[in-house]
Amino acid sequence: MEARHDTVLLEEAVAGLKIAAGDVVVDATLGGAGHFKRILEQLPADGTLVGIDADADALVRAQAVVDEVPGAVRPTVKLVNGNFRDLAALMNENDLVPTKVLFDLGWSGFQLARGRGFSFRADEPLLMTYGDPSEGTTASDLVNHLSEASLSDIIFSLGEERFAKSIARSIVAHREVKEIETTFELVAAIEQGTPSWYQHRKLHPATKTFQALRIAVNDELGALRDGLAASLELVPAGGRIAVITFHSIEDRIVKSMLRDAAADGKGSLSPRKPIVPSAEELKANPRARSAKLRLFEVGVTATNRSINLHAFPAYA
């Protein structure tokens, strides 16, 4: 499968960070390195750019981007193979205080070419791990060893799949005959667990189940909560946090955490509503249709911003 990645909300996300001299900018999800490249282009030489990803190949892509920039004009760059849920520890290890943090929660198109079972359109080992498959749970482990009730709960809660119960029942029936080891074997079980009309829609019947398993395997929601909570604690007043989400489950978490932070006086959403892709971007990349960008300004509350604007009427 050919690798391809289209960076979503590129201009909006980087502009929203308001990169300035001396900034320590963290790209917490390198992926295809699209946002990373644009940040590198805009960050002055006295700044520091930290790139984090659990996928070692993402660091290779980022390093190739760094190598294209002459050393004399580029900022200090640190590439870290890790999970952004460990943001506090990673910053402490490098003796850094981040002033700007970007989370792009979409998974890179390059993952499809890894042969790890992320796509239901290629027959691959059922892994779905971002990091080393030998170091944790795989999707095959889940579908072959979890109870029917647990599988149903994962598929319904993380995939919002209406046929979660019947899909879980079908998976269990299949694995009693033979362990489910590949993506196509899982797709066959999913299709037999859904009505025929469900298999002729624009959305592939396996989409939501694959999403749910990927999220579960990588504990994406737990990592999101940990990473975003750490950034809210680490980023000083005047700093900014940008989060791009792609489905309603993660967006609800981000929305709730940022609103709670605002209510606690830690800062404010700026703007208050999420930014979505333009019509032009959607035409070029229809997969961006579900993306939402939320921007949080640390240490600046809505009340303080109002007071400041009235103090300078020319800018109100």
C-alpha cells in the first residue's frame, strides 16, 4: 500500500500557536511531520522544537525535514521516541518548559503502509500498534481473548458502533473455529455480524470496529487525558495549546478538559468555538471533514481579555 499523508488544518494550527522568539514548541504527534515542518520554518533560531512520536519511523521523517534546514538558521531540535502521555517526564528529562504545544490526534497515513493491520482494505497481521508490537497488547490479543461482553463494550464505547453486540458475538464464534490473526479474517467476522444493508453503505462496515480496537490497543483516550493535563500544568501564562481532533469521542474529552481549565481560571479558549477545515481544504482532502481545532491560551481568561481590549479601544 502506498504511503500518503495530508496534513490537516496546517495553517490554522500553526498560526494559532502564535510562535515567537525563544519559544519551546512541542509537536506531540509528529506523524507525517507536516505541522513539524511548518513550525520549524517559523520558529526563530533561539527557539527549541521538540518532536514526539511513538512510531520510530515518524522521527526518521522529521529528521529528514530538519536536515533540509541550514544549521545556522534553524532552532534547537530534539526528537523523542515516546508517548505524549509522558509529556511531563519527557520535558523534565530535557530540562525544558514548553510554551506552545500541538496535539494532532489524527493518525498518519504512513501508518497504513506499516503492515500492522490499521486498514481493513489490506490483508495484514492484526496488530494496530504504534510502537513495537512485541512490547504490548495487539488487536489480535483483544479479539481472541476478551469476553464477548468486553468486546461489545469496546466496540460500542470507542467506535460508537450500533451493531457492537452482534459483531462481538460473531467474533467469538469465528475465533472458536480459528484464531483471528489477520485484518481480512476480522472483516469477515464483522460482516457476518451485521445486516446485509449495512455492508452497502458509503462507510465500510468495519470502520468503527477497527477504530475502536485501535483506540483500545494504544489507550489513545487515556494518553490524551494524560498529555493534555500535563500541558495545562506545564505551559506558562501566555503560552498556547492546540488540539486537532477527528472524532466525537476524543473531541468531547478535549472540549471538557479545556472548558474545565477555563472555569478554574487557567486560561481561555481562543476562539471559543472550534476551527474547522475550509471548503478548499475539504475539496482537496475530504478525509478532513471531521477535524476540529481547539486553541487554548494559558493564563489569559475571557474576563482579562475583555478588560485589556477596553483599555485599548483602538484594538477592541
